Amino acid sequence: MGIKSDYSGQYLSGQNEMIIYEGDRASSVILMLQGKLDVLLSPHDTIPDNNETAADNSCRLFTLEQNTFLSVNDIFKSGKNSFSLKSQESCNLYCFPATSANGIRGIMNTQKDYSTYIVSSLATLIDLSYDSYQKLLPICRSLDILAKNLSVYYWAIKDKYYFNYSPDIENLDHYKNVYQDAKDSGTRFFPVDTDSLSNTYIYENSENTENEIDDAGFEYFSKLLNVPLEQRKGFFNSENYICEYHIQKGSDLMETLVAEIKSKLSQLYNNIYCLYTAPVSLMSSYGKIAVDSKDDKEAALTLYSIIEQSAVIIANCIDRLQNEFDGFSSVNTSDINGLVKTVKEKASISRIPQNDDGTYSGNELPKELENSLDKILTICGCTQDFKDSFNKRLSHFRALKDKSSSDSEARELRSSLTSDFFAVYETAFKKAQESGHYPKVISMFLNFGYMDERLVTKEQAISLYRLCDKEYSKSKFTIYSSIKWLQEIYNNRKEPSINDFGQDYYDIFRDMKKRKMVTDLDKPAYEKDFNGKVSFEINNMLKTNQKVCHGHMSSYFPILHKDIITRDLEKSVVTPHRITDAIMNILETDFSVFYREIWYKNEKKSIEKEPIMKEILPDIIIVPTFGSRASMWQEITGRGRNTPGRFIFPAFTDENIYDMVLKLMGTFRWELCRTMMGVSWNDITEKSLTSEYTDYIQFYKKNHDLSEEAKAKIKVQIQKNRNMMKDIFTSDYNIWINYESKGILRLNKIARSILFRYCPLPKEQRTNLAKQPAFSDLSMQLNNSRAKTAKSLTSKYNKLFKNGPMDEDMEANLIFYRDL
């Protein structure tokens, strides 16, 4: 039924009744006294004549609760309803006739508090709409990237595996030029990286229609709702002009926001249509080409892998739209999976054999992986007795029902195999390095800990086989697989890491010298013993960190087996891209985490000794295990303070990479400061992150600036982290990055002050936070301190380089204080 135009007075609705329709004339302000209303928005720019049809195709953005004024913004702006409203339950509504600002003024004059309630309702509408917009963005982005990438890949596949079929899909011909430009610029299309199909546009010039809106105004109205109601009443009821100004600004924002949300919904509709629901869609076209190409096994598998991954992406996005927005209900995700199954059967994907060139292109176990254990031990030159013993023990391990059992027999078996695993591991690397040839089974052994196809499922073995040769693009950080890292040690490009006791390779020589096991005459040979360095690295850093990164010390076992694999390997693989994304995400907040103060010299430019802040990025090493933790193994290398730290990650994980990196970065912050401060790391007279934080924790009970509630929280925090100062700090660092940096107060003022000064936020974030009382003084003090340092450096450097260009490192130091 719904509310008719120009209706005035009380209106009682039934459940699931349409109250107003999007696009109809707004002729009254609606006050919801009781009940719940769903706010709906159509993805179509042109609203059909049939209102019911428009409502059925709409998405539910959010639900409004009682005591809310509606349609105010529409009367101020277009005069038409921005949304449709549908009762989730029986509602008691009251309609005030109004078609202009004068009508709304009249409503405000009828009751003292209406001014406040109207602005608050508008703020609520803005806040909920903006939240819906933010939820839509990642779904829109995934489907937009997928649609564009599949359009580009169509031409790449046509170019490599020629076929005659040309689907009638709108704008598909446009992407032929995009493909050619990408190809000419060196973009690599094969093998297809299906994981990035919805993450990254294949070619940066491919049209990216994202146009995210400025969120400053929305933030204001969101914060307005945090102001206590009585204070809002005192403000808005005092002067109608103030109230009208906020209504006008809020209405402007709503008009912009509704347009953006509608644009995103329209984009979603068009991309879903192009990808799947159109009579001739990208998915159906890929399916037809795969079936037509079934005799070309490589082409069929390539197309199928794209279809399979795309189906997962589309289904996930549709599920989110249906669950979170009650939209696109006509799309059945089971039909999408049915398409994949049909293509798989018709293209005979399950029966694709191994190619003549030895590459794998089907679902059967590659021949190279048959009898993997025997092949690995044979390549390593193991004796038959050793082979028989190892195989017997591993067979016993395979037969265990509980491979992580803590009983003595299981522990002894795991320990026995672990010892021999690393002996074989060391031999395998050295043999492959000496021969210059790494068979796939050896690469899988060294990089993933794989030894026996009987310990994993067939699908897992195939995934490892495919991942073995996967290449990753370079990133800002230097990230090594286990093989690549050991090659760096072997070729003397990197020094071995420290052992469990913090000793490096050269400390061991000094210890042996003290025990008169060696003399200085042995030192040159010791330093050039690259096999010895590799052995040291494998039996210390790699052996320890494989266990640490695995995350379960009591059940640790170095050989990869299906019982520790808790997620699809191709989805859980820890790639350089995933690590880089997580680190860069944190660097957007803690930009200086890798900076440290070092002494800089440059004799050519007559610079004898100058302190500068320099960013030194860590070496990142991926060790062969399926694990749940990352390890901050070293904050520096050797004794040089200008050397990189070493971060260790498992090859596979089912944990959130961002959370792993965040904890690792907090630990790095702490340990680097300890190292840089030396014996003064906890001396409060020497101001530093560690000294001030240690003092704060040790003497929190006597700190008069802390409330009893804050002290109680600190006590619990200390107990939770087993009185480990590093872990206590890391827990606060987590809160600092995830909450405080966004203006969400979770820390007490002492901890906040320490983190604000020693883990500073970028200038723009500091400026935004300075608007909050909790941050205003901290921000002013830090900005003044950095500005003073920048001014001093500018004066000093101008004199130092008055006859020539400024030294690059010193210019970077100036930028650090002046611009960051």
C-alpha cells in the first residue's frame, strides 16, 4: 500500500510493507515512532514505471530504528525520494507535510527538540550509508578487476591457443587494444596467476573506474553522533540557523553519497551481467572455449583454472551481496559451481595426462613425484642401509593415527627423523648447488619440506608441484625462498645468521680459539668455508625457525604432511606479494619502523661523521613449513648497526598475514631499540622507547597519572604476557597501529604518549588526530620537535653544501624530519 503523496498524520504499517518508493516525489517528512525500516536502493539509473519491480531489484543498505526523521535531505535537495523504505516489522509512523525548507522549519518550530532530532537522524543516515558504501567497495573492486582481467585474458588466450569462437560481449573488442599494449610493455600472461585475477588489474592503463569519495565530511557527522544527546540539544536548539546549516551540509553529503552508492551498485550489476548472468557472458564463453579446446590439453587446463578461480570469486561476492545487502537474489551461486563442474566433465579435465615435455597439466600425480622419498635419498647419495632405516621409520610415522601424539614413542620417532631430515636437507642443497641442477622433487624438498607423496594427498602434491616453479615479481623488500637464501650464503653474498644463543658464525670461531681448538692461522680457511657456512645456517637459523614458524613446539615435525595442512596449499602459500602488502599496510601508519640513526661518512664530499636517520629494510626468508607464526630472528646482522634485520616466515599459513607481520614489527621495534641503546636500553636517564616503556611498566603502581582502572588493566596485561617486557610492549603496539592511530582510544595516556613519540604517525595522520584532545598536546610537541630539528639541519646542510648539490643520504635525512 504505502504512504501516498501529501499524506499527513499517523500511519500504521504492516510487516514487509513498502512505505515509499525511490524516485517518487518527496512530499512529507516521516517520523518513525516505533518499528524498523529497511532502506533500499536500486542499481538502475532509470527507475521502472512499476515500483514493485524496482523494489524487488533493490539492495538493502541498512535498517533504521525508531525515533528517526526521514526524507529531510530529499526535500532540501532533489524533491524526490533517494531510497525506497520497507517495513521490517509493523511500524508506527507520523507524516509532516513538507515540500521545501520552509516546511521543515515549520516542523522544527512545532517542538523544541525536533531540531536536534532532525540533525541527529540525518547524521545517522549519513553514517549508515557511508558504512554501506565502504562494505560495497571491496566487492565492487573484486568484480570490476575480474571482469576487466577476463576481457584482457580472452585475447591473450586467443593469441596463444587459436580458436574461432568470438562471443558477442559488449566492449570485448576494446580490450584487444588493452591486451596488445600490455603485451608490448612486457606483461607476462602465462602461466596464469589465478590468485591475482580479482586483486590486481593486469595492465595499469586498463580503465579503473574507482572514484572513492572524500571522507572528511562523513567523519564529521559520524563523530557528531558520539556527542552526548543533551549537549547536542543545547547546541542545535539554541539557533535555527545552526541547525539549518547542518541540514544543508548533510543533505549535500547524502546526495553525493547516494549517487556514489548507486554508481557502485550499477557497476556491480553490469559486471555481474557481463561475467555471468548475460545470455552470452565471459564465464559461459570461457567454458565453451575450454570444451572446444579439450584436445589441446594445455589450453583446456589454462581455461579451466581461470573458470574455477573466477567462479569462486563471483560466488563469494554474490554471497556477500545476498547476505549483507539482500540483493541480487536472482543469481544462484550453486549454478555457478554447476557451470564449473559441467566444463570439467565436458573438457575431460580429470583425464589430462602429463605433457611430453614433462610439464604437468592434469589431475594425476606427475611421474617425477612417484617414489619421491627414494629419489631424494638417491640424489643425496645415501647408503642403502640409511634409505631402509629412514623409509622404515617414516612408514611407522605414516601409520600413526595421531601424528602429533605426545607419548614417548611418537616423540622419539619424530626426533629421530628430524635429526636425519636436516642431514639429508644439507646434503641435498650442496649436491644440487654443486651440480647446478635442482630437480623439482629437490626444490619441493628444500622449499616446502616435501619428502614423500604418501604423506600428502594427491591434490596437495600437485599443488606443491605447481607452486615449485612459480615466479613472483620483485617487490620493495628482498624476500628469499629457502633455496635462494642458502645460495646467498653459499656464494658469500650474505653472512650466516645467529644461532639460538645469539652467536654468529665468527663468534663460534672466537670461542674455538679460546678453547685452543683453532688459531689465527685457521681464520682465512674458516672464513672461506662456504660449505661450513651453509651447514651453520641450516643447523641453526633454519632448523630453529622451522620449529618456531610451525608454531606448535610439542608436535613439531619438519617433513610436510597432510595432518598439519589445514587449508588449500595454493591459497595458504606465503608469497612475496602477501608479505609486502602486509608490511606496506603497517608502514602507512608506522612509517619510521625501519629507520635508525647511524653515523654517516663520505670522504669524497668531505663528510667526516654526521648522524642521519636511514631506512634499512630487513632480509625476509621463507622456511619450509606449514605454520602459524613469523619470527623476528635478528634486528641487525653482525655488529654493524647499519645492517638489515632478518624476518622469517613459514612457506604456508592459514593465519592472517597482517596479524603475523604486526606482531613481528612490534618485536622488531623493541629489539632494535635495545640493540641501538646497548647497556642503556632500560636506563631512564637515557631517553628511549625501551627505557621509558620499561620504567612505565615497572613503576605503574606508583604512577599518579594512572587511574585505578588503568592500573588494573596493566596488571592483567603483564600477567597475560608472562611479565615479558617485549611481549607487553608488542600488545600495546598492536593497539597503537590498529586503533589509536585511527583515533579510537584504547591505551592509557602514558602508553599513548610513549608510542606517539617513538612510533610516530605520518604528518597527515598526526594533523587529523590533533583535533582530538587526547592527541592535541602530543601532536604539537612532536611537530615542534621535528620542525626544530629540520630547521637546524637545513641551516647546517646549506652551509655544508653551499658549493654543490646536497648529498642524497643527508637530503633524505632532512626529508625525514621535515616532511614525514
